[in-house]
Amino acid sequence: MRKLPSGRYQARYLGPDGLDHPAPSTFATKTDANVWLTEKEAEIRRGDWIDPESGMVALADYGKAWIAERPNLKPRTVALYETLFRIHVAPDLGSFGLLEITPGRVRTWRKDRLDAGTGAVTVAKSYRLLSAIMNTAVRDGLIRRNPCQITGAGHEPSPERSTASLTDVFALADAIQPRYRLLVLLAAFGTMRWGELLGLRRSDIDLDGRIIQISRSVQQISGAPVVTSPKSWAGRRRVAVPEAIVPEMRWHLRVFAEPGPDGRVFLGPKGATPSRTNFHRIWRRATHEVGLPELHFHDLRHSGATLAASTGASLRELMQRLGHSSARAALIYQHATSDRDRAIAAGLDSLIAGIGAADTGEGDDEGPPLVGARSGT
């Protein structure tokens, strides 16, 4: 420690790496400089010392390397991460070293994104990506603590999705171009994702057993279709379809699908795999025709899952049918309808009536039967 001509104090120490490390700034008093040196000595003794030079790696460089080094990411996920980082993270934070990204700086960045009109969902995704990158920096020993400390900032708002009734589903199937009629029906009654539908081959469909094998998905990457595995390990599954749509499946396979066991089930009018952009225009026309302009194609999967839940399907059954690996995702479809809830209440009435009759005797008019009367509860 030494006193500068300005009257301020400079502090330096010998690090575990054998190099001399100055404090990032000078101190107003000798006591302040001493406190800083004492903290550094304690960090070295605990084994918590972090090389400040390593922590000054620019987030722009570290973030790009982080995305490139993630194992087993789907091409579409890589594209999403690269876009979020390039557009929403790097412009404001990329030039800072990892140690310079403080909780306050993260709060300012998030607020600026929201104030600039960036959607809440996009900001939440960007925040989660930044937090994941900084978590790795902690594990790499480059920073001591993740600066992403905003409670709930990574949570995406999830408004209630639109739901199509049975009548709506068939109305949409009637309104859309005939080659996409089965696409609509399987999205709803097979609870299949867009990519899973496009990935179907003739050999995946067992008409006699009414079973569809889901083992691949098609994603649009830079405008080109890319065949990948399903969204998660649970996405590989077999889905039973209602017997009522088997004739629709037979007709579609005969008229529109490619020939041969490996023939694609869904094709555009010129033989190409349908793209989201082109299909969106077709979908919009159909939804407006039937008076459901706000309905998204993915809402058909939500509708089918809700219908499946209303039949009394268990949580495990819903998870399997939807290809969900966590109960949390499947739970949102167990919204009991009022009719189903009344049926449950009626069933409870029957149980209560049976216990009451056994405990009080039929025709006993001394008062209401009490559930649990045998135990005195």
C-alpha cells in the first residue's frame, strides 16, 4: 500500500498466480485500502480468489462461446439463443467484462428493454439466457456470484390460451384447404405439435390399430426444413387416435401423401414440406371464415389436451399423450369443466349417501347423517 501525491492510497497484492494485482481504483483513506487488502487475503486463504483479469473477458465473446459449446441443442434452439443474444443482450452488455456486469447493471438493461417496447416474453427469454451464461461463468471461476438476481424476471407471462370446441375443430377442418384437413384433426385429436405433424411418414401410421408413432420433428431453420428428434425424450411416443377420424386418415393417405413406407404424410401443393409462413396465410383465412380469428394453430393441441383431460385422463396419461417430461407442463390441461366438476360432485354424493345409509339406517329421521359417524368425527 502506498500514498499517492494526490493524497489517495493505492493497494496491490501478490496473487496465488504469482502476479502483482492492483486494486481497480484508489482509496480515500489508508483504512479503506487496508480493508480491501484484508478481504483479498481472506479470499486467498478460503480458496475463493478469482483472477480479476479472467473476469474481464467480454460478455460478447464469452456468450458466443457459451452458445457454441452447448451440447445436444436442437438447431432451432441454437438459432433462438443466437438471435436473443445478438439482438437483446450483446448491444447493451456485450462490451462489459463479466466482473463488470453487476445486479444494478442487469436491472437497468432489463428495464431499458421493456421501456423500448420489447415484448415481455422476449425479455424473459433473454434474461434466462443471460442468467444461464453467468451461471456458467460462476462455475468456471470467472465471477463469484451470478448478477441476475431479479425475482421472477425469467418467468414468461402465460395468458390463458384460446380453446376450440369439438364443433370448432370440425368447422376449421371443413374450412381449410382439403390437403390440410387431416393436419387440423390430428393437431387436435392427436395433440401433436406442428413439427411432429410434418415429420410423419406413412410407416408411422397404423390405421387398423389407430396408433401414430411419433419419432421425429421438422423444424424450419433459416427457411429450410430440418429433420430432428422430437422436442424432448418424452416426445418419442405412440398416440391413439379416435376411430371417428380413421376414414379421414385413409382418404388423406390415398389422395395427398407421398407413396412408399417412408413417404411424407403432409405436403404442400408443389410437393414441398409446408412452411409456417405459407401455412399461416391459409390458416388465417380458415379461422376468419369460421369466426375464430384469434385462434392459433398450436391452440388445437391445447384444445385436444383439454378435451382429453375432461374424459378423466390421469396426469400420467396426459404427460404420455402430450409428450411432456414434467408434470408441471401437463397440469395446465387439467382444467376441470363445470360439467365434469358437477359429475364429480354427483359421484361424491353417491358415496356419502351410501355411508350415511349404512351408519344411520334407512328412514332414520332424527337428523342429518354424519360422515365418519362410526369414529365419532
